Amino acid sequence: MPYFDAASAAPLHPVARQALLAALDEGWADPARLYREGRRARLLLDAAREAAAEAVGCRPDELVFTPSGTRAVHAGISGALAGRRRVGNRLVVSAVEHSSVLHAGETHAAAGGTVTEVPVDRSGAVDAAAFAAALGADTALACLQSANHEVGTEQPVAEVAEACRAAGVPLLVDAAQSLGWGPVPEGWSLLAASAHKWGGPAGVGLLAVRKGVRFAPQGPSDERESGRAPGFENLPAIVAAAASLRAVRAEAAAEGARLRALVDRIRARVPELVPDVEVVGDPVRRLPHLVTFSCLYVDGETLLHELDREGFSVSSGSSCTSSTLTPSHVLRAMGVLSEGNVRVSLPTGTSEEDVDRFLAVLPGVVAEVRERLGAPEAMPSVPAPSGSLVVDSLGKRCPIPVIELAKVIGEVPVGGTVTVLSDDAAARLDIPAWCEMRGQEYVGESPSPGGGVAYVVRRLS
């Protein structure tokens, strides 16, 4: 069964498995102790730190291991903000950062700090000049991911790092998705990553803080990991994480080129095979193994379930698969279609045959889900004499409001309007996206007297 969700967690690399088993025998003792077993454990920890630091591009004494990538992000943000509190309390982030960064920002704001979000374009990339403009004299820290975890778009880290350097602001880079594929461009001040993203074991993150960065670890600390990650180190997992990072880096050039070709095939073939699909993310500046697309008139949860029944494990940012029924903050910031969203992230070793079978199965699965939901096959051809219609979709969830819009748009004459009443959060993204895909005019939205929002669409053809 093909596993296509490596962006969530990559399968354990064979080198990681070997290193983990060996370290369980050799690295169980306390590396802080001076007796023989402790010294042996310390040697393993030091070797792992040196290997990880080499891959990151920093000094070993600048890098600590944490219990997770999320913990690394939280420790990095809180420590940098505290270390620079005399400068100011502004945190600048992109609108598509990982939730760990945004949650840290919420905590900072709740404590009286200020958070500025820099918007992105439809590909998911920030504009370096806009990011630079957001930096002010009161900015304590800036955060920018190296590549987006949902759509794969690479960010202009080098340009933003140069702007931060000029403004005297440290830059924290979340490199969780990209570190296994290569080093992050120079200029960052802090860097966080997570081992299970590159084929290491879960439960290991890393945080690098450059010498000279003002940093004040928050919360209780001890002598472990320079006081930045208190508690007994999970040494076997750390050894396996460092070993697998070195291994995947050695394979990255060849495997990245091979997977990029497979992803290019998916990007090109899906719109040809499945009608009404939007492939999102930058087509060029992107991670080699990840592609995301959204399908009109599809319930994301049902789509993922049906693909799972066919043997394919994929992920989604669609609100239809979310317990909160709100679209992914990444897709929302990009302003792209969110319904029927599928993220395919290929692990190392994915075969051409697996990709070809996915492409063969996908059209039938999407068609079946659309038929089940009553999606229209074509626009009605006979317009009603009325110049406007109102569609009441209150209480109905993604993708039903868009399906009902599509069913009636042909019932108004060219120039006429359809008003969709909806209280579904995804409608704010999906109705404008539908208009762009179908060549209709999105007029705008306003509060509906009966509750929800009224979305107005004008028929152009």
C-alpha cells in the first residue's frame, strides 16, 4: 500500500533503524556521568551533535536536541523574544507558518506582545520586500519557514535573512520540511527542525542558536543541553536522528531529482485526468517530493477515505476533513480553493508504478464522490427570466454551497447574479476560487440578515 504522506512523517530510514538498535545497547547510560558507561554515552551524544551541526551548518555548541520539532520552535521563539525584550515586543511571521509558530505567536500576543503576519501570494510565497517592510525598530524576532509544509513552496530565505540582518533582527527558520533535502541558505540566527520529517524517529527535534544572538531560555532549566532543553536526553533516538539525517543528505541529490520528476508527472496529469482541479503551490520553487491540489465539488473527508480504501495514504488541508470545519490557514492565506484538497508527499523509494496507479485510480474516485454529492456535470443552458437568484445554503458544509451555486448559475441571464447564503467558513475561499476557475465574476460578500454571509456572483458567460 503506497504511503504518500511523508510531509507528516517519513518512514523510518534503514540507517535510523540500525543506529537506534545499536544505541539502545550502547547509549542507555547517563551522558552526564563520569563512569565508563556514562563516558560512552557522552561520546555518542557528542558525535550525534557534530553530525547534526554539520548538516545544519552551525557549530556543535550552537545546537541542542529537544523532545520534538514543536518544542524546538517554542523554545526558540520564547527564548529569542525574552532575550531581546529591551528592543521591543514585536514578532513578525509569514501567514503560512507552521501552527507551532502561530501558536507561539498567540501566546506572545496574549502576554501583551505584538504579532505581525506578512501575507503571501497565490503560490504561498512571501514577498521579501513586504517582509522587510514589516520589520520595525520594535521587532524582537522574525520567523520564516524554509519551505511550506502543505503546498511545498520554498520561501526566499536568503533575501529575507539579508533584510533581517540590515534591520538588526534575528531570523528563526523552521526548516522541518527542507532540512533533509539540503542546508538552509546562510543568514539565519535560529533554526528548528524535527527528525521524523527526514526519516528519523519521532520525539527528536533540534534547535540551533547562533553565537551572539541574545537568548534567554524560558521556564525551569537544568544543566542538560545548555539549559535550553531540560531533561534526560533520549540518546538512542538522538543517535538515530543524526545518523538518518546524514544518510538522507547523501541521497538527496539523486533521490530529489527522481521524486521531482514523479511530482512533475502528477502536477501535469491530474488537471488532464480530473476536471475542475486547481494545483496549488509554486511549480518551480518547491520541495521535490510534494504536490497539493484541490478538487471542486468534492468532500475532502470522503475523498481521503476512498483513496485510503484504494490503498493510498494522503493528507489534506481541506475544511471538510477538519474537526473545526475551518479551512487550512495556509490555503486561506493563499486565497486558493480549499475543498477536496489532497496533499501528496512521496517518501524516499516511491516507485513510478505507485504514482501511475495513483493517477489511474484518482479520476474514478473523484467522479464517484462528485456523483454521490450530486455535483453538476455542466452549466444549465436555459436561463431563467429573472436577473437574480438567491441560494440558501445555511447550515450546509463544504462543498455543498459551491455545488448549489454551480447548479443554478445557468438559470440567470448573462449579467445576472446569484447570491449564495452560507455560514460555512470555507465558502469565503471556495466561491471566489470557483468564479476564477469558471470565468465568472465574484462581486463580493456582505453579512446576511438571516445569519451567515451573502456571497454575490455575476454570470459573465
